[in-house]
Amino acid sequence: MSYILLVEDNEATASIIIRALSAAGYEVRHFLKGLPGIQEARRETPSLVLMDFDLPDVDGRTLVLQLKKRFGRAGPPIVAVTARSDDIERKLAQRFGADAFVAKPFDPEQLVALVATLLHPTEP
Amino acid sequence: MDDASSIRLHIGATDITPEDVAAYVREQRAEHLQTMVLTGWLVLIYGLVSLLLLKLPFLYFIAVVMGALVLGSTQVMLRNDHMLDGAVWTFLLGQIGVLGLLLWADGDATAIGFLMLIPMALTGLLLKTDEHVIVAGLAVGALFLGRLHHVHWLDALGDVILPAVVGSVLVLISYLMSRRNLTLVEWSLFAQDKSEYRAELFYRQQEELRQTLRELKIANLKLERLNAELVEARQVAENASQAKSVFLSNMSHELRTPLSAIVGYTSSMLSVPMMYDNQELPTVFREDVELVMQSGQYLSDLINDMLDLSKIEAGKLELYCAPVQLDEVINSVLATARGLLKGKPLQLRADLPEDLPPVWADSTRVRQILLNLISNAVKFTETGSVTVAVSVEGQMARVAVIDTGIGIPPDAQATIFDRYEQAAHDTQRQYGGTGLGLDISKQLAIMHGGDLTLHSEVGKGSTFAFTLPLTTETAISAEPDPGGIAIFAPNSDDLEAILTVLVIEDDSATRAMIRRALEEDGHAVIDTHSGAEGLALAAGLVPDLIVLDVFLGDEDGWEVLAALKADAATATVPVVVCTVAEDRHRALRLGAACFLPKPVTPAAVRAGIHNAVRAHT
């Protein structure tokens, strides 16, 4: 099981996610900006990607698309993390290839549950 | 004025002066004299021959010799230019002398009388009129003297009358001829004067024209210099504006980061015990921590508003428009607003027509406007209702937020949308809010192509209304929000159809237009104004397509193109180059997949993308 790639520019949000997932036993690699994150993903394929949609340098949607195109169906699940919870954003995330969607603010417990479901789909 | 002499300089060799005429006349005289002398030689030879044949007395031989002398000396004098006068007189007087002598020696007056007419006639060609009279007089005198030797003076007088008359007529004729010639010369000189005058006029006009042209050139140069200065000043202003934007963007990040820590952590402390080893926050701390969180939230809102406002002011706020179903957005905002009621006995409702067509708008910003208006309405209304009513007016949808609140007095109405003007301070403190919301809402409404208006009556309530353009495109329908986390069904759409496009374009209007054209076709767009940043993005992202403008302000787009093709990571990405038509071959030679002619239109962008993708696969 490889690492979880987290691309999130908000420190507080990132800290919450890291703490929650680490407590659940996962290794999280955190990047504040999109391009370094994508480079890391190319260097070593992650098990799962948590991508913030509101990144300052590059549009998160585009990064999701690029990652999905690169890794394909067999690649890691990609979760879009966004500040907007409206359905338009949701549809966009889906259209750009995200496998799941998390709106801020979220319940960290639910996030961990989501990650678990995505990483071990056959487990009950 | 030295114009006259300068004109002379200009007209030059064709100038004719009276001196030229005189010189010409002298030349003619010399020529005539030469001809006469030659003729004289022939006559002399004839005389000599007849003298010998007719066996005339010795006297005639003397006459021939004298004639030869006259002719000879005339000829000699003719060689010298300034002895011309002497030659003429010698010739004429010589003839008169010889003939007079002959008459004196031999008495036959008739023949001599006829012969004497010759010099009288020739004088007309050689001398002026007054001199002509003298010669004629001398000739007549010589005749008279010659006859006198043979007859009584009265008879001699009678003999010379006829020659005298003929001589006078000859003088008259030559006088009249010379007058005519003189008139002709005068006329030509006059004509010359006229043309000289015209030439002077023309030259003066030319000078004036040249002067005007010089002045024009100077004015042009000044204009060019002014233009250059303006371009420079504009560049300075743009740089300053750019620097301000960068500063704002940095400050925004600097301000937001600690604030999100404040809000995030306090919120977690209050509601996410899992983060703290599952320990709940003790009740005694809760109220204070809540206050910290609310303060942080308020600060965060204020900063967001201020940044929005300065972005709008700088013209840097961009709208991401799409077809939007207003009813979904309105219902969603109303649901959020219910949380603001805090127990007030207010009705929140929506009044929406059936079959409301979608509007072309940025849903986030519409939400922002609605939330601002609705939260204001809720704040200032104690009882009654807050209604969001939508109506279709022509090509626009009118969204009105109607409340039954305290209303706004007319003087406050006048300044309520004004930048930097806020309502009286107590209103601010009493009702909260950042005070900037209405300003931002109005600007956003205007940016969408509509406006935000107010109608209010104190004690009755207020109606804030804004308009949005309708669109015929179908909107993505929204579903109620189940809580923020969802797993999507496996996406059956072909991701390959969606392109990741990197747009490197200096001009913000063009950039926005290209982005809109691409996003409307469903592609993902990343844009930048900087070539250097574009190269970094291209290398990091490896997009499906790059749209590159060769004019990138300070940077050279051609260099960027070359760099893209030189880097192995980006070399295979098709590049659509945006440039003027003349450079198309250069673009294609440097590796561009396709080129977009300037000025760029959305249709051209689509076609260019289509071609580039087709060529690539």
C-alpha cells in the first residue's frame, strides 16, 4: 500500500486531514501546490489522491483530469476536495474524472470512512 | 530680395539679356559683311576681266586695284572682333570712294549712279539708321562732286536728285525694318520677363510647400515622441497595476492562512473531538472558543469582501459563467439563510415562475449576491417575510429580494451602493456585516450585464432587485446537497474527449475569450500571461494542447515555442500558435501544429484546436 497524496493549500484543513488519516494508519504526503504534487505522483504512484479544487497555482480540476488520464481506470482513486458544495461543482468534479467528492467543511470521521471504502472496495 | 538672383540661378543658361541680343546682332553683321566681301571679290574679278577684254582706260585698272585694297583691308579687319565697326566703315566708304573717283574720272553718271545704290542698300544691313543717313549723304555727295567735275553745279544737282530720292527710300525701308525687329526683340524680352515672374511665383510656392512639409515633419516627430512616451507611461502604469495585483494576491494568502487556522482549529475544538484523542472541549471553555471562532469568521468574511472589492476595482475579477438554474441556486441559498433566522418569526420563501429558463451567470457570484441580499433582508426585518421573486423581462431574468422590514430612508438610499460610504456607524455595529456587501453585489450584477436596484419605503420594507441575462443553453441540473461527501458512480464518459489546454496569452481580454471558448466546449483550461510560467506549467502538467501567443509583452513567444519543442517532456504536445498571418510559415517551421490568425475569434479557436488534435492523432 503506497502513500496518500494530499494537495491542499490551506494549512488548517491539511492538518485536520493529515491527523485524521494518520490516526487511521495511513501515510500522507502533503503538498501545498499542484505542480509539485503532480510531480510526486509521477515519481511514485500513490494509492489515493486527495486534490483540493481551490489551489492557487493551477486549477485543481485540471490536475484531477491530468492524473486520471495518466493513470487511467486502474490508477489510484482521486477525491476532489472543494469549498463549494453545490451540485454544479460536484458535476464538474465528476466530469473531470474524480472518483469521489468531499465538500469543506467536512466531518473528518466521514473522510476516513470514505478513504477506507475507496482503498478497500471489497471489504464490507 | 535675393530671390531674383536665385531665380536666375535656377533658370540659368536660358536667360536672354539685351546684351545677348546686341552680341547676336554684331555676329549677324560680321556674317553679312563677310558675305558681301566675298561677293565683292567676285565683282572685282568680273571687273578685271571686262577691263582687259574691253580694253578700258588705265583709270579703271586703278579703280580695280583700289577696290582690291578696300576689300583686302576689310577682310583683315573682319578677323578682329572689336575692329568690326572699322571694317564696316572701311567697306562702305571704300566703295563710295572708288565709285566717286570713277565718276570724277569718267563722266558717265547713270551707271555710276546705279552702282552707288549698292553701298547705300548694303548699309541698311550693316549700320544703324543714323549712320545709314550719313553714308547715304556721303554717297550722294560723292556723286555730286564727281559730276561737278564734268558739268555745271546745277546740272550736277539735277543728276543726283534721283539717287538721293532712292537713297532716302532705302533709308526709310531699313529704318522701318529695324523698328520691326526692335519691336520683336522687345516682345520677346517682355515674354521672358513674364515667364521669369511666373517662375519666381512658382518657386516661392514651392518654398512655402517645402516649409509646410518641414513643419509637418516636426509635428509628426513630436507626435511620435509623445506616442512613445505614452506607451512607456502605459507600461509603467500596467507594471504598477500588475505589482499591485501580485501584492494583493500575496497579502490575501498571508491574511487567509492564519485566519483559516483560527477558524479551522476553533471549529475542530468545538465539534471534532476525534482530533483531540476523543476528548470533548470542557463547557467552561466553549463560549470563549465560540467567540474566537466567530471573530475569525467575521475577519475572514471582511478580508474576502475587501479582496473582492479591490479585484473588481482593478478589473481583475473574472466571472466563470455557465448556464445556471436559478431556482436551484435560490432554494439552496434560502436553506442556508434559514440558519441566520435565529428564531425570528420570519417567513423565507421563493416565488418562481414555471419553466424558468436558465441564465448565463457565475453561480458562485450569484449565490454571493443572493446571500448578501437575503442576509441583509433578514437582518433588517423583525416580522413578516423575505421573498425571493423571479420574473422574466425580455432577455433578462429579474431577481428581487423583497422584505417587510424597517425600510431605508431616502438619504441613506442615495449612498447605499457607494464605494467606501457606509451607513451610519450605529447601523453597522447594530446589525453587523462588513458593510461592503452591497457595493460588491452591485458590481457583480453589473459585470453580469445587469444591474442592482433598490426600492424602499421606511416602515414598509425594501426590494433589492438585480437582473441576469437569459441563455438558451441547458444548465447542469442540481440535486439537493446530501451532506458534502459522495462517491461517484464510475464515470462512463470518455475522458479523452476532454482536453487539458494550457493557454499562454498576454492580453487578459483575449485570454478570457479563449478560456470561455474552450470551457464552453467542455475542456479544462489553465491560463497564464507569462511565458516563463507557461513553460513551467507545461513541463509540470504535460497538457494535451498548448495555445501560445507570440506577443507576450516582455517575453518572446517564439522563444517559448522553441523551448517547448526543445524540452523532451513537452516536445510532443501540439502547440497552436496565435500570430499574424505573415508569420504562419515561421510558426509551422518552428514546430507549431497549427496557427491562429489575429485577431482571435472563438470560432477560430475551436477550429484551431480541432485541427491540432486531428493532426496529432
